[in-house]
Amino acid sequence: MNTEEPVYHKHIFVCTNQRKEGAARLSCGEAHGLELVSAFKEHLKNKPAELRVRAQKAGCLDICDFGPTVAVYPDGVFYVNVQPEDVPEIVHEHILNNRPVQRLLLTRSSTKLQ
Ligand code: FES
């Protein structure tokens, strides 16, 4: 790896934030964020050795109302309402073949982000 290459070809951030009990907003951690991290790690075990990918826990990505939320960089793609059964498709389509999974994408029109 030379210094101009990214450390990771794909870096997957899975929100595992967990708010205090009784908080007004739901958080991704309560909605299986840690389960998603494990699923990504499991499904990445058979990736090509030359593809540098990391999946890890992340704090709140501030898209809580649409969680569980997953971000993939350097693409800047955000997935929302991700379920464990969606992980194989994200890995196969996006991580291995650079085709983001359209049905799970966060769109600006679905949030207050402008
Ligand atoms: S708690 Fe997951 S995005 Fe905020």
C-alpha cells in the first residue's frame, strides 16, 4: 500500500448508539446495531484478500429516525432501516461490486437534511 491509497477500500460504520432508557428517540443500538456489526464481519470473511474492508461500530450518525443506520465510505452512502438479512446483499452488491443497494439508500427527500 502506498501513502496515496486509502487505508480501506470500503469502511463500513454501523451505528450502535444506545440512549438511556426512556429517551424520547429510538436509537440504532436498541434496534440491533451490534447484530449488524457481527453480520458484516461474518459476511466479509470470504472477501478477496486484496480488498481492504473494515466494518465497525460507530456512534450516532444523526439519522436516528431512519435507523438502524449504516454508512459506507469513501462512497458517502448511507443506508437506513437496515436489517440483518440485508447485510449479505449490501456486502455482495455494494462492497464487492460497487453497486449500492438502492432500496436501502437514505435520500435527502426522506430526511430533514437539505
Ligand atoms: S442513534 Fe443511530 S443514527 Fe442516531
